[in-house]
Amino acid sequence: MTDWKLPWDGACRCGQVRIRISAPPLLTMACHCKGCQRMSASAYSLSAAIPTPGFAVTQGEPVIGGQHGATRHYFCAHCKSWMFTRPEGMDQFVNVRPTMLDDASWVVPFIETYAQARLPSVVTGAKHSYDTFPPVEDYGRLIEEYAKEGARPR
């Protein structure tokens, strides 16, 4: 199936920052690292890796929050919703928090990262699990597999 029903729109909790996705995700992920647990105030963070040309902020001005290093985490300045991340050295995609989308009912993590820090009661349903991040050489295969098998909006 190739119908992603694009574009997708989304917003922070208060609606002051809006985003648009116009390209299908490369992967969906659940990250169990302590940083994601703390920034999301949850057991893990969800991400959809969106090719950079397919991502746009359409309203408002997100601000950098969380970790203030080379990897930039963007939040709404008003409601503090964590909206997306631009990982250091990976300018070809943006990690969008898919729960910011107007309809995130289709999102299922395809991979989970930092499973070594997963809380004991958590089950994500991810097809692939890694103790830290996947080896660089695995990403091409994972992206190809996700393009064929990944969840699609209903």
C-alpha cells in the first residue's frame, strides 16, 4: 500500500504552532532513553522521521528547549509541547512527534531504540528492537522495509 493520504497537519497543545507533513515517514520509532522519558514525561517518546523537504512549520515560531546542544529539540514557546527534533548531523530528516498530528491514530512504532532503558511494563509493538540505536548500516534496510510494511493512515 502506498497511499499515505498526505498532507498531514498538526499543532502543539495550544495551537499557536502548526506544522504540515507533505512526505511519508521514513520510519516510526519509540525511544526509551532517559532523556526522552524525561522530556515526554512518559515511558518513551514517539517519532516519525520525515524527510526534511516534506516538513514545514506553517504557523508560529517554535523555540529550542530540552537539550540545548547540536541536536535541537523544538517546543511551542507558550504551551511547551515538544513538537520535533533536528538530530545533529542528520539534516536529511526531522523527527516529528506524531502525537502533534491532527490524526495520529495510525502511528505504530516500527523500531524501538534504547530498549535497555525500557520500563519493565512497557510494550510498544515495534517490529525491531535495539538496545541503543540501530547500527548505521541497518538504516537503509529498515527504511526500505518500512516503506513496504509500515502503518498507513486509515
